[in-house]
Amino acid sequence: MSEHDFDTIFPRGETNEAFAEYFTGQSYLHMLTTEGVVIGNVTFEPGCRNNWHIHQASSGGGQILLATAGSGWYQGEGEQPVSLLPGSVVVVPAGKKHWHGAKADSWFTHIAVAVPGEDVRNEWLEPVTDEEYARLGEKVQGA
């Protein structure tokens, strides 16, 4: 599937330069709203993934991912990777170390919803290594 064959519900947006240092590969970001609840449409080129990260909060917080196009991955620390397809929903509680992104052979788009809370912030951590990423298909939930 080429990028020209890849349709998404919402606009793909511009290259995600603001967060590029926290991604391996190219991602695109189109903010849907920042009023009340922050919601962004994030598109990943094949093989693109974000670094391990934690959504911190003193109360509430976390993230909800709604897969809308293509095929991707989600993995929480110490957990098996989860295959994401359109319609997949992942609820990431505050404090959970995790990452998400596209499969090696597919574009992937998800809606990222920042769960409201107090003192919310992202803590960006180390990249998902090429070796970790290459092993994803060995044990997969939902594939």
C-alpha cells in the first residue's frame, strides 16, 4: 500500500516535526481539538513508531488510542505486542510505559485521546530498538 492509496477519516496533517525526536521514521499529526480534551489524528509511515513513553498524572490522565486505518502495534512494558487494525481500541492508564506505531509493511493511523487529569504530561523515554521491533511478530495478541 502506498501513501497515495492510504485513506483516512480525518486529514493526515503535516509532518510531525514538533515530536520528531521521539519517533523512529516519519509521522504526521493533525490536531482535531485541544479544547477540553486533546485529540489528535496521528499517521505513521510503514515501520514508524514512537519511543517508549509514559503519560504521567497525579490523578486521572492516560491515553485512549482508536485505530482507524492500516495496521499497527501497541505494546505495554512487560506485555506481548498487540496487533491493531481499524476498530481496535487501547486504553493506556496513566503511569503505564508503552509505545505504538505502524507495522513494517503498512501505513497506520490512530486517533490519540489524552484522558483529562491533574498534572498531566508525557515522559518520553528510549526508542524501540530495531531488534525489538524486528521480533514483534514472534508472539502477538490479536494478530
